[in-house]
Amino acid sequence: MFTSLECGFTPDDQWAKLPAGWSWKEATAVATDSRDRVYVFNRGDHPLMIFDRDGSFLTSWGEGVFTRAHGICIGPDDSVYCTDDGGHAVHKFTPDGKLLFTLGTPGKPSDTGATSMDFRTIQRAGPPFHYPCNVALSPTGEIYVCDGYGNARIHKFASDGRLLFSWGEPGSGPGQFNIPHGIAVGSDGTVFVADRENSRLQLFTPAGKFLAEWIGIARPCQVFIPKSGDVYVAELGYRAGMWPGTSAPPDATGGRVSVFDRSGKLLARWGGGTNPCTPGDFFAPHDICVDSHGDVYVAEVTMSAGGNRGLVSPDCHSLQKFSLRKPLP
């Protein structure tokens, strides 16, 4: 395992300058807009905090709107899509927080037989949503939602919010999912799904046809594809957020970040969780994005994935910036 410095990035876990007395408890997701402003979706009192790329605080919004923050995606017009997993809904906002529309019926999970957020209680695939996880947009504006903890489906919507179709079911075969947690769409329309508890990425056509799987990935939470076409993956690893009754494979890694080229060749990998609270290492990588300068932002669910049980210090980082020093291979 390499360090972020060896991979060409300088880590900074104190990058964001919060207003005095504020905290985010944990940063669940992070995204950048067309001006490289950084939106941090979090589970604190101010769910959407916005910073400039130097870390200076700009504004916040979303107070009182969400049941539980989970995922975020920003469109080319700077519209902000937020996934409220506890509210079983996805919301689209203007950049300043005006609600444009909502997908799903807030507070009403679909019928999949699931009795909790434990994916092992799912009995069947269902319609939107039962604890949805993340959102991605296609190059032509369609909306993809991975519906993960209480469902096992990918839902595709038109840009106006009309449901077009869904695919997937519980399991570990092609086109099956055990927590479809993260999602991204390549410039050619290929859909990448972070199939977390199956420790793989699955690739699909825009019509939901299975293309391939990438393995050798440790419980991926999110995948991000910048304009370079490389594929950045936030991997939770096997030391955080383990489900009761599960165990890690021998010599299992902790949290890490991996970067692949479009064919699946590994270009860079750092972290591993040996020193999870040290800048550049990870405890619970949950989301990842890359800005127009090639800088990388990683959000970690540090508390809910084990910090609240003493697995790491309460002051362990939940957001890091990795500034690009040299191009990837």
C-alpha cells in the first residue's frame, strides 16, 4: 500500500474551516460544483456546508430538511441532488437550497420485506425507495439512484423525475446486489455501481444490461469519474461498518482509495487503515469526488462506522482533501 504522497497527492484533514462552535458530526458525502465550491453533506445541525476550494466557509442550508444525510451529486447546471436514506427520498435543489422536486415518498419505504437497514433482511426487490444511497447523472441528464440498504435495485429516472425503469435483485450474481451503495456514469453512458457487500464494481449499459465486474475492491462505498475518465473508488475496507455476524477475510485491508483507468487497470492506491486518524489514511471512506484541478475530497462516516463504539478517537477526521502534486500515470 502506498501513501497519498507517493501517489502524488498532499493530504490535509484540517482543510475546511468551520465557523466557531460548528461541527458536522460526520461528513457523509462531498461534491464540487462548476466553480469548484465544495458542498459537504453531513449529519450535524447544518446539513449542507459550502466552502471555497481553499477551505473558507461560504454558507450553509438544509436545516430541518433531512431525516439522515447520505449521498450528494451536483449536476452540470449546479443543481444539487441529495439522498436522504432515513427519509427514503431523493431531493433536487438549486445551488442555494430551493427545493425543485422530490423522488420517492418521504417517510414511506417501499415494500421489500426488509425490517431494518440490514440488507440481509431484504426478501425481494422493490420500487423506489427503501434506504436509497447515492445518485448519479448521465451525460444526457437521466438520473440514476442506487437503492441500497433496504432494497437491491438501480432506478433510472428521466431528467424531470419520471421513473423510466429499474433493475437488480438481492444476491451476488451478475446484475444482483448486496447493498448497491455508490454509482457513477462514464462519458459513454456506462453505469458503474459500487456493489458494497459483494466487494466489487459492476458495469452496465444505460439500459441496465450487465457488462463486467471489477473485483479486488474492498467494500466500495462510492465511485467517481472525473473528465479524465479515470475511476476513483472510496473503499470502506473491513475494519469499519462491519455487519453483525460478518467477518473480514484474512489480511483484509482497512479503508483506502483506489484509482483505475477506464479498462480497470489500477493506477494508484493509498490508505489501508493502519493509522486511520493520521492525515492521508482512512477509517471509513464513504464518498469521493474530484474537482477541476484534480484535487480529491474524501468524506468518512467515522462515528457511525465505529467511532461511536470507541474504534477510533472521537476527533478522528471525517473529511480530507488531497491536493494533486503530479499527474497520475
